[in-house]
Amino acid sequence: MKMDESTKTRKTTTMKKILITINIFLLLTFISGCDLLANKITEQELQQGWYEAGKDGKKEGTPSNWVWVNSDGSSKWMQPVTEMLDY
């Protein structure tokens, strides 16, 4: 059974649409995954006790006792100063 030209064209167009949809889905999945990774606190930030961010920029994994400080045009999430002092 042979297909006529219009049927082939419709099938080709449908396949292209499916491939474009799959590519868009994969791209969006990749982009959102990168964004999620970028919003996690790093081991270095945990060790130094702070990272620069706005009040709404609190990273996932930030200890619950950390506070947001806005001073001299710089804002940070940081562990309380008393915990940073060595006794």
C-alpha cells in the first residue's frame, strides 16, 4: 500500500512536531535542573559561615539558625556571630 504525497507530508510534519516538543521538554528539564543545583548551599559556604544573597535568596540547605544581615549595601545569610567566635 503506497502513501500519496499529502499523507507523507502530514506524517513528516507530525513527526517534526513531536521531535520539537520532546526537545523543548528536555531543554526545560535541563534548565530547571541547573537552576535547582545553583540554589543549594555549597560545602564551602557552610564552612565559611556565610554567603551573599538577598533576603529572598536563601539557599536550600541553609541551616535554620542562620540569619539574614543587610549592612553597608551588602546582604548575606550567615550563622550567628556568637557561633563564629572561637572560645
